[in-house]
Amino acid sequence: MFVVRLFCAAGMSTSLMVNKMKEAAKEMGLEADIEASAEANMAKETDGIDVALLGPQVRYKLAEAKKICGPKNVAVDVIPMMDYGTMNGKKVLEFALKLAGK
């Protein structure tokens, strides 16, 4: 099971991306647990996950996210703006897999 959490300002704008990523995972035959949340919940919602992705609108939180995710061995980065803007779930899922070294 590949576990990904997307974090944005309020957890709302990433819900569409989550659905697109779930569709892509299904097409790839990948068992994945993908959910969205507010970045304020990152500390408690990164236990046992593979990758944490930040929405471009909270990219300024990346350093803080690395401090939270680093000790938990969770890969973290900002979703590329172009892929987020076009809601390219497949590209973002591939980005997450690459981050996790899968």
C-alpha cells in the first residue's frame, strides 16, 4: 500500500487532485491510500505514510514540512505548479512514487 497525503491551506483545493490521483493509481494497478488535509494537521497526519505533498499555495511551508517529515522518513516536496494547475493526477502520482523511490 502506497500512502500519500496532500496538504494545502485548508484541505479543500487538493480534494480534486486526490480524486485524479486515485483514478491514476487504479489505472496503474497501484494500491494507494491518497487523502487531502490542511497543512496545519501535518504533524499528526504524517505517521506511517510514504509521501507528503504540499500544494503550491503552501510552498513556503516546505522547510517546516521537512522538519516534521524528516525524522519520520517521509519524503516531502511541493506539487509542481504546472501539474497542479492542470490537475494532472497521473503526473503527480508519478512524482510521489519517484520521491518515495518506488
